[in-house]
Amino acid sequence: MATLCLTFAAALFLLLPQELVDLSNSLIASVLSVSNVYFWRSSSYFDASSLFRPLLHTWSLSVEEQFYILMPLSMVASRYFFERTWRYLFWPILLLSLLLSISATYTAPTANFYLLPTRAWEILLGAMLVLTPPPRPAPWLAELLAAAGLALIGFCVFSYSDATPFPGVSALLPCIGSFLVIFAGTDNATRVGRLLSVRPLVLVGLISYSLYLVHWPITVMMRYYLLQNPQALQVLFIIVASFVLAILSWRFIETPFRRGGAVMTRKVVFASWGAAVAFLVMLGSVGTLSAGFPARFPDMQVAAAAGPGLWRNGVCFLDGSQTFEKWDAKKCALTHGYSENVLLWGDSFAAHYVPGIIAYGTQVNANIYQYTAAGCPPVLKYFSYKLPNCQAFNAHGLEIIKQLGIKKVILSARWGLLTTRGGFDLRDTVRQIEAAGADVFVFGQSPEFGIDTRALAVRLKERSNWYAANYDEALEQKIRLQSEGAHYISPFDLLCEKTLCSFKTSAGLLYIDYGHFSEKGSLAAVKSIFPLISGVEARTSEAH
């Protein structure tokens, strides 16, 4: 309750109206122990990035709270009907939850991540250690099991990444590792147990709940305050501040509440809890109904929603649930009446050129077809468990090139994600497109800012229309190397001066968020980039 109040207070100073509405909704959901459901329902492609949602971490608390409500009731009911065997009835439930999680890994990854039915087995595994404890191991076996458990946890810490399908099978390793460490350490003083008993680690354990509560709001609010991703010293500040607040929370909130005393009667606990819930629900409702208190920023510019609104969603820009069969060549022809066909292929960072192409159409001198899908970079070998339709979508791109007689292909994406999600093999894609008879143009990473450009506009006011964008020189070089054989064009070089990029003009914002072009921004980008494509002769049947 204290963390939610402090977070809301900080949000009043730092968050834009739209973000404050999202925070208010998540605050209500968190208080009612359903924030996991809220984030599951609001986790579409264009919802607020996880990096900018201060209460996102409460999803796991809601899962636990739901478990802690249902599990005791289930224990009472099962013991009533099955007095002798009730403890073992939870093993089939655990296995059913695990199988559901495994099956949902590729069919419903977001629900699999957020919802109790697919996460219950992870908590049940620990519960079963209490309800149906295995025989106590011999000391030598306890040492072996504890070391194996710690090794499993360490393996996950250092080898898992954004590309790891999770939970499902991947969650077995850390859960079994934890199970083994706890089991082996219950009655045996293992070496691993002694390692985990050193005072600094015990302190982290004592404050771990408060530390979990405060670390994420501090991290998110620092991003809003700095208007960029935190750098080395700023990260150190976040860590220190998180520990300080966590220790204060543990000392002055957790500890007195746990000790209770004569004052902390059942009546007082439930009455104060009810009052706090009512207050926070009211607070969140006011934040939502007020539309995020827009009067806090009277000069705020709002980019026209002509970004995604002009991307021809559902037909030419497909979401993660759609297959390539939904694509329609006739509806996705952005320009008409020319002798040369060009394919714009990629994710949303390809689609954000569409408004500019339409507005600049008479100068493009080609029939441009849009073939884009959310979160799906144009790399043939790319696979994502979160987007199981992506690989087939990309494979169909080669068929489109042949069917429509495409002579030039533009590949554009948020390339930086490939470095964390794997599958960065652009060379093979370039070769296969060229083998299909088309020239390839690779658009490098377009400018991205560390924060929503509306926040930049509010904070900087009229002082400057330029701000430092995120520039990764290593990524830029990697894309260039991977584009061997293709024509490489760097939007960053054309639209920015070194790392400073214009995010607005007197006519309005050039971006709708941290990096997707607005309609004005798209037109400016197309005017700078597309003449470079028109000046290249289409490839012939001879070697390129």
C-alpha cells in the first residue's frame, strides 16, 4: 500500500496523462490482486512498453495472492473429502498446470506468462515439498543435490535471454534447482546452505519483498526523469536507492506489522486493509476518470494518431495472431501506375514509412506494396515463440516477390531486438531475395529515443527541437556487415546530426512514441530516403 501511494505521487509529477491512466488502472488491479490479468489483457503490440510501466512487476504478486487464497481453501476442501490421501491430490494438479504451460508456450505465450493456471505448478512445487516431503537424504547426497540445484539456477541466470521460451519447459530448471536447494538444506548443513547463510545474503533475503516492491518503480521513474535509459552511475544510484528504501520499508512497515502485538487484532487488520483498498481504488479511479489530469501539462503536444492508423492494420500490417493469408496484394498497393514493383517488408519500423509513401506517392516512381507484421523482422531464419506465425510470414515474402514480379525489396525493422532475441542472419535473407531476382535495400535502424517524444516536448518546451537519440555504433556496423550484397541506407545518418535527432518541428511531433514516425515524421523520412532508391536501376538477369 505504501509503495503504491509513493509511486502514484511520483507519477503525478513525471508521467504524461496517457501513462498516468495506465498506472491508475494497474494500481486498481494490483490492489484487487488481478494486475496479472490487467497486464495480460493490455499487452498488445502498441501498449506502453514494459520499460515505462511502474507497476508491471505487481503481476507476479497477484499470481501469488491468487494462489494463497485458493490453496488453503483447496486444502481444506480436499482434506474434508479425502482425509487420508488429500495431500497427494495436488500432484495431478501440479502436472496438469505444467502440461498446460508447456502447451501454451507457443499457442498463447502472453497468457502463459501472466496467468495463474499456467504458473501455479511453480509455486505448487514448493508446497509439495511441505505436503509430501521426500525421505531425508544422506549428508553426501544432500551436498550433491544442493550443488546441482545451485548449478541449475546459475545456468538459467547466465544462459536465459529474451529469446528463451518461458515459462513452460524452460521454467523447470530454475524451479527444480530451487526445490533441490531447499530440500537438501532442510536438515543438513550443506556447503551451499552455508554459502547462502552469510550475513549479506541473509540481509537480501530479509528485505527481498520490499526490495522487489520498490526497485521497479524507482527504475521506471528514473527513465522518465532522465528522459533516457539510465547510464552507469545512474544505474548505481538506482541500486543504492532501491536498497535504502527496501531497508526502510522492511524496518518500519514489514517488521512492526509482522510483530503485531495487542494492537494488531484481526478486526484492526481487516478494517485497515478494507479502508486502504477503498482509498487506493478511489485514487486509481480518479486518475482514470480524469484522463490522467491533462491540465498538469497545458502545452503538451499530442501527435496525430496517424501513425498506426494509416498502416492498414489487419490486412497489410498484421498482428501476432494473424497468418500471411490475411495479406491482400490489391489492398496493400500503396502507389499505382508505374512500371516497377517494390516491396516494403518488415515490422512496425517498416510500416511507419507507409504514411509518408502515400503522401509522397507521386515522387516515388514505383508501385510499392506493403508487407509488414508486428514484431516480425524480415529475416527468414528468425523464429520467436511469442510470434509463431512470423517465420511462415517471412517465407511467404519470397513467394510474393515471384508472384508480383518485384524488382526492389526494402527491408526495415527494429534491428536492435535481434541482438537479444537471436536470429540475426540477414545475409541469408539478402541472398535468397537476390536469387528471386530482386535488388535489396536494407534500411538501418531509424532514430529511437529513451522516452516518449511527447515527454521530451513537455520537459524541453521550446528550448530545443533536437535531443540525443539512442545510437549503437556496434549495431550499425553489424547491420552493414549483414547487408553484404544489398544497398544499405542509414536513416540515422540522413535524419540526425551525429547523435542529435529532431523530434519535432513547428508543425508538430515527428514521432508518435519513442521511435515510430508520426505522419509528419514519416513524410520527412520518405523525402530523405526514397529518392536514393529511385536512383538505382533495377537488377537484370545478369549477376548483381
